[in-house]
Amino acid sequence: MTISTAPVSEPVAADTPPAPARRPPRPGRAREWWLGAALVLPALVLAVLFKLVPLVRGVVTSTESSSGFGGSEFAGADNYTRMFDDPMVLTSFRNALLVVATLPVWIVLPLVLALLIHQRSPGWKFFRAVYFVPYTIAPIVVGIMFRQILAPDGPLNALLRSVGLQPLAIEWLNGRYSALFSLVAVALWSFFGLGVMTYLAGLATIPEETLEAAYLDGAGFFRRLWSVVVPMLRPTVAYWSVLCASGVLIWLFPLIYALTQGGPGDATMLPEYLVFLTTFQFLDRGYGSAIGIALFVFVAVLSIFSVRHMFTEGTRKPR
Amino acid sequence: MNPRHSARIGRYLLTFALVVVAVAAVYPLLFTVVSSLKTQAGFAHDPLGLPAGITLENYLEAFRRMNMPRLLLNSLITTLGGLVLSVLAALLVAYAVTKLRFRGGKIVFLLIIVTLTIPSQAIIYPLYQTVLDLGMSGQYQGLILAYAAFGLPLGTYQLAGYFQQVPDELIEAARVDGAGHLTILFRLLAPIATPALAALAIFNFVWMWNDLLLPLVIMGGSDSKTLMVGVSLLSGQYDVSVPLVSAGLIVALLPVLVIYLVFQRQLVSGALAGSGK
């Protein structure tokens, strides 16, 4: 709370003499700089204190060998070389790549649903409201909920058996690949509504007249979709794609925590869960930090495009 | 098959697809509600069907076990604190970067949105160390400040994008009329950006209320732990029955669901406003 008071006190001083600010341009400009500096201060303090400082400390800790409650000593790149020989770490990053490979589904499925809703068939507002409901439920709650839904004798398998799909009624959370598949499917269940909402917002910016004109020119439904709607929706698709790319791994943590704990074996072990496990359960802080830094690099590479996109969006002058 | 006929079949298929997804979206929730109303024996006897008789005992027991009022209060304080602080800080940066002649503004903007690439999971131990060093472990302000920092990049980006659309002439005119910068920001720009602010507030409320890792690590087992930490602990106890856990889950998800249903209109219009480029 102390931080937020800084900018409030500053502008009072900046406000009192408004008249002489006009004549000599330079002091006014300098004062505007000081005002700007004061305004960005709280955000800078937050970003530095809770993001950059921990990141730097993480890098430092990752070069130390420290475990248990004992002290720590400098270990150079040992923790990093150790990762390459650790099957758990390698599996976790391979699983992360598998998850990233599902990104097209994350991008296309909400788009299709948004397009269906956008047809404005009866009750479309109801569907729009209902699709967002899963997103409002906390991932940890979602995870615990789906532990029941996906249980061997749970409602999903009961449904599959009742419609004659007996062979599909498997132990969803207990197979080498079915566990990771279930995890991603539950995550998708939990987040698709946000995507639908984002796409609907983008669709709303397409003028009716444009579609009308294409319709009058004889363009069929799919032609209109492909030649008019999709190109005009590109910024929204880009925005949602970058959000998914930088978020998909992060969103999985509470689900792993509640659903699989990384198992069976290491089938659903992902880097973000491994960092948590190594640091707080095995108390191997140096190694945990090294895996954390590797995860940071992985996410940073994935989301570098989103940052570039956001930077140009935020600094571009309109028209 | 005339085209009119096939168009009608298309409509039916479309509605059918929408209904299937809607059922998939709400069924897990309904299942949890139904389970929470069963007695333990009733659930063991028939886990999938409707309850023979409705009991509220699970809710009372969940309240007793979890010290629910305290958890709700903790979640409310930290979420609102983080939300207000994060939006306020983002508002100030967005104004400085887009509407002031402020050298270095672009670098500050870049620095803040770059922190989006630092996930809490990657730096969780050093973050915990830092909060500990600040003497804020197990304290409300520790979690509030961390929430604010993690909500900052997206908020700054959204508000900056919004302010960018406001013509500079409008600001100039207000300046000539003698308005100070803070007056312009809070009396002129903030009202214009209300849809974006509302959407941002709801978005922040949802993720801060629902977050697990930050409160788990910063609050730990202290009395200030949030509702989600309480829920995660509840599900770990082995003597806890499915109906009891279900009741705990419903209590945990209800506040956000209610907020969403109440502010649904603002969320939609805010999402619309945010993408208008």
C-alpha cells in the first residue's frame, strides 16, 4: 500500500502553477518528465521487486548446490548439466512439447464455436453465457471436480458404456498417454470459454454491410467465412494464439496438482510441476531453480511473439 | 433438396452442436452440485443418479472443517487489494506512456510487458525468498503485491492500447481548460475506458480469486491462507467423502460465478471494447 501513495502526492505540486508552464517550454517539459517518472514508479517497483529480482536470484541460486536445510555452495553449471542426464527433466520438457503441439486445437475450437454462436440462431446469448461458465471456476476446483468425472466408475465412463462405446471406457487418469490427454482436455474445458468470448468480441467488429455485400455478390457461407470473416479476424486470432502459447503450460499447474500429481510414473510431469516438486518437496533449491530458469527460457521463446505484438499495439499511433 | 430445406437442416445441426457443447460445459458443475446434496451412504449406494433425499449436512460440515468465513475473508481481501493495486498501477503507466512527453516511456512499457514471459512457476522459490526477506510471508500485503505485479503486464497492455485510441487533441483541449494530468486521467480518460476497466477488473478478479500457486507458497499454512489453498488441503484429507468435497468446491466456486452472472453484460461489452482495433 505504501507504494501507491507516491504518484498521488506528486501531481499536486505539478498542478498548482499551471500558468507559467506555457511560456518557457523547457521547464514544462522537464516537469512532465518527472510526472511521468512518478506515474510509472509504482508499476516499476512491482515489476522489479516481484519479477525481475526473483528472476535474477533464481539464476544465482541455480548455480549453487543446495539441498535440505543446509547451506549452499557455488556449483557453476553443475545443475544445468545434471538436467541433461535426468530422465525426469527430459520427460517433463518432452511432455511440454506434446502439450504445445495441441495449440492448434486451442486456437481453432473456440473459433468454430464463436462462429456458430455468431450465426445468431435462437438462444445464442444463452450459449455465449454458458460457455464462459467453466472459465470462472478455479482450476484447482476444476481438477478436483474432474477427478470424480473421469474416475473409472465415474459419469463419463458410465455414459460411454451406455451408448455402447465400452472399449473407450478406460482409466482416463492412469494410462501412459491417456493421462496427459485427459489433463489437456480438462484444461481445454476450463479455458475454451475465454477463447469464445475473445473471438466473439473480434467478430463483433466486422461490419454487417461487408458480409451483406459478399452475400449479395453470391458468395456462399463457406466462401464468406474464408474470404471475409477469417482475414478480418486475424488480429483477434493472433491475440488469442499468443495468449494460449504463453499461457497453456502455466494454466496446467493446478490441474496437475489436483488430478495426477505428475503421474502415473512421469506421464504428466511438466516442468512447472517439477520445479515445485524439486524445490518444496525434495528441498533441492539449486536444482529446482535451474529447472525454473529452463522453464522461463522455454516460455520466453514461446511468447516472444506475443510481447512484440503487444509492444507494437501499445505504442502505435492510431491511423 | 432445395436450398431452403438444406439451410433448415443446417440450422438444426448448428443448434445441436451448440447444445452438445453447452451440456459438456455445465454437466461437471451439475454433477458436483448433485453430489454435494447426497448423504455419504447415498453417494456410495448410487454415485451417478439423482439423490434420494437432499441434505445440507455436507455444507455445514465443510464450513466447520475449513473455517470458511475466515478463508472467504482472506480471499476477498487479497483479491480486491491485488485487483485495485494492479489496475491503478497499470492506469498510471498507460497514461504516462501514451499521453505524456516522457522520454524512456517506451522502454518502461516494454520492460513491464516483458515480465509477462516470467511465469510464477519458474521463479517460485526466489519469489518466496523475496517475500520472506520483505517480512511479508503469511501477510496480506505480500500476496496483494505479488498479485498486483503478476496482473500488471496484461493490464498495462490493454489500457495503453485503449488510451492510444483517444485523440491527443482531447487531452490538449482539457489542458487548455486548466485541467491537471491527474484530473485528465481520472475524470476524462478513466470514464472513457470504463468498459476496458470493467473487463480488466473482472478478469483480474477471476484469476486472483482462483489462483493456487502464489497463495500456496506465500501464505502457506498460515491463518491468512486463501479459499483455494483451503480447498486443496480439504481434498488431500483421506477421511473426506466425495459429497463433502463437492460441497467445499461449490462454496469455493460460487462467489466468482455470481460475480460473473451479475457483471456478464460489462464483461461482454468490455471484451468488445478491448478488441476494437
